[in-house]
Amino acid sequence: MSKFYITTAIDYPSASPHMGHAYEKVCADALARWHRLKGEDVFFLTGTDEHGQKIERCAQRAGQKPQEFVDEMSKKFRELCQKLDISNDDFIRTTEERHIKACREIFKRVYDKGDIYKGRYEGLYCVDCECFFSQRDLVGGKCPVHDKEVEHLEEESYFFRMSDYREKVLEHIEKNEDFIQPKRRRGEIANRIKEGVRDLCISRSSFRWGIPLPMDEGHVIFVWFDALINYVSSLSYPTGAKFRKFWPADVHLIGKDILWFHSVIWPSILLAADMELPRSIFVHGFINVGGEKLSKSKGLTVDPLKVANLYGVDALRYFLLREIPFGEDGNFSEEGLVRRTNNDLANDLGNLVNRTLVMVERFAQSTVPSGKQDEELKKLALATVEKVDEALRKLEIGQAIAVIWELVRYANRYIERTAPWSLAEDQGRKGELSKVLYNLLESLRFIAILSFPFIPNGAEKIWGQLGMEEDLCRQKLDKLKSWGGIKPGAKVGNPQPIFPRIGNK
Ligand code: ME8
């Protein structure tokens, strides 16, 4: 069985989770669920990045010890995962012993190799990014990501000879077309590497909230060096069975602001530690609100938990996955979410399920009738499976959903075209009626399985109403290789609305 290891970035629990965090998890979850459907052995990791100066300052402001602060805040991220039906297999916290151990181990390995030396750092730093900047990186003298003043740092530090890995990393990026996706991001990074790569400051000595260096307790490991290691500490690097099975990661799913860390710094660390490089880095865009960046200070924030509680988890998941083109920035709006929910979930899918089940109840006593296969519907359904896979291989999550919805809409038109209510009135056309009902139920079986990675709640409800006995989450795509999985004679459930319409806002 082939394996699939997918990770999200680990979030800073410096404040409550925002819509960007929710978006990243939902995208990764859809991909993880799809690969499980394909029968792969999936390991899906997410977690929280809990050290560093930003967290230390936030804890101070909250009047708490850093550990107390992250214990409380990290819970909110875990709750977000539960609320959004994120099917992660593990949740790593960088303050856990298993992580600290692996992190010190890798640091020591790179140090023993001679790739770490002591020096003095003098330069600019954005505490919100936890990132060093040079003057030319700034926009209007401020951090380009946070639009805030940067700080001047001067302290004793250890440095990683990252410049020594420049050629190798560049070669890897240029040789492996799929390493950074979407492709245009690859060019950006390659150009930046060509402009030069400097050694990286990897320790801090002016504050305490971090992992002490194995060879110098007066320093803590730079939070990014620490954080990136989560991808292997969670697998019990270096000796764990999971490490042997799942490393290298198949996909690191991250936002566009942290691509340099993942495509240059992380591969350099791995090369220095004689470890394999991840297979690919998938880069998503940013979620904006009203066309502007999410920003606490400007009051531009959206709480994903509130939205999920108000409109339903599937409505939020569906909106994010369908509406935001993967790799591009996209806008979150409640109006957009309501429109998508009403049009696609309530009208198209909800009505298809409801009409079909009401007709099976009325015309077939809630029993799956036997009926010949409809060649057109069957052909479309089988082709849909291939098309969804093709779209997801290209990271076109919205397109994958659009393809499923073509099947949903076709099935709705099939009802209009065949008018089962008229067939029911004609004793001589009972065979035709059974055929239509059977084919509609069978398309719903396809639709439930195919839409499970995107809207797991709704898909489960459809599955339940179809009266299917096996668990939906145990289904595999090979159950969609042929038509006729739903068995004549089986009882279907009572028709219940699955996606209620949302009233006008
Ligand atoms: O960067 N829209 O943590 P983080 C979409 N701890 N995605 C967004 C976003 C937005 N508006 N804002 C942030 C960190 N993100 C580090 C990661 S990984 C070893 C360490 C994405 O909480 C961001 O791009 O600032 C990143 O992928 C993730 O959310 C966590 O961001």
C-alpha cells in the first residue's frame, strides 16, 4: 500500500485561530481524505508552534507564564480542528518532550558536522514573523507582511552555514518540477536563491522562551529551526517506525508567506542532517476580507468557529474549497458563503437527494428497486471519478468539486427529463420508473463517496439516507469502478433535509 504524508504549517498560538488557519486545514483535510479514498496509508499532521519571542511577549501581555499561555491557546487550535471535521492523525506541539528531543538531536547532528558556528547577529527582525530582514526587504521601512516597524537586533548567535547548501537546493528545485507548486512560485524562489543565500542565525540569546542549545544553554534555538523539525519529531525521528514509513513528506501545505522557510531553509537543514527532502511543497494564497488582508488592529478578522456555528461546518468548508482558487488569494464574505450554500448545497445537492428519496418512498415503498443501468449516467459518473483525481493531482480543489457538481446537475436534469411522477401513473411503464429510481440512487452513492473529502458531514447524511450499511469513511475509490453498488431490495432511510437554505442576510 503506498503511503501519503501530508502536513500543514504549525500555527502560532499567539492569538485565536483565524480564517487563514481554517482554510489551510480544510485544504489539507480534503487532500488527506481523498488519498485515503484512494486506498493509501495516510498520515496527516498539524499542530502549534509554541516557542519564540512573539509567544513570550504575548504571554507577558496576558500576565501568564509562557507554558500556561500556550497550553490554553493551543487548545483553541485543537478545537478548531475538531469543529471543522479535520481528520488529522496527530497534533504536534513544539513544547512537547518528543519534539524537544528530536530538535536538539538534529541541532547537534548539524553542529557535529561543522555546519554551525558562533558569531554575532546585527540586523533587523520582525517579531510577528519571527524573521530576519535586510533593509531592501522592507516596504516603506516596515515589515512587508505585517506592515509594522521592525526591531534592530544585536546579540551573540550561532549561525548555520546555509550558504554552503545554496547550489544543492537550487539544483533540487530546478530538477524537480513538482517540488514547489503552483509552478510560478518555483521561479520566484529560484530567482531569489540566485540573488544569494546567506548563513542563517539559528539561536537567540536575548530571551529565554525556546529550546536550549545542546552545547550552550545560554542560547535558545531560533524558533523557525525549532518549528520546521515538527515534521519529523512527530514521526519519532530518528528511530521511530513512523519515521521510517512516512518520511519524506509527500506534501507540506503552507501559505505563501512562509515559502522561503520551507523551500530553502528546511531543505538546507535536511541536507546538513543527511536526511531526505520532502517531495513537494504546496503553496496556497491568503484569505482576505472585503479585499483586504486579515488584520486584528484594523478589525478585519473573521472567527471560523463563529461562522461554522452559524452556517454549518460543511457550508464553510464548501465555500473555502469551492470559491478560493488554490494558490491564489481569495475573499471571504458571508454573502458569498450564503450564496454558495443556497445554490450548490441546498438547491442542487439537497434537492437531488430529497426528491430522489421522496420518490423512492412514494413509488417504491422506500425500497431500492431493481432497474437496468442508464448508460449515460453511468458513463458520466465513472468519468467523474477520474476527473476529480486529475483535478486534485493539479491541486485544483475547486475544479474537483465543480466536476462532482456536473454530475449532481446532470442527475437533477435526469429527473426533469424522465419525469418519474408521470411514469408512476402509467402501469405499463413500471420498469422505466424502477430504472430511473435505481440510477438516481446509484448516482447518489457515487456523489456521497466523491464529496466526502469536501463536505464529510453532508456526505455522511446522504449515505445514511441511502441506507448503506458499511461506514462511509471505510469506502475506497475502487467501489466506484463499476455501476451497481447499491443493492436492490435494500431499505432507504426517511427523506430529511440535509442542507437547509439560509435566509437572506
Ligand atoms: O507562519 N490566509 O504560523 P502562522 C491564508 N508558525 N493563510 C494564512 C493567512 C491568511 N490570511 N494568514 C496566515 C507560522 N496563513 C509558523 C509556521 S511551520 C513549520 C511554522 C497561513 O500562525 C500561513 O501562511 O502565522 C501559514 O501557512 C499558516 O497559516 C500558519 O501561520
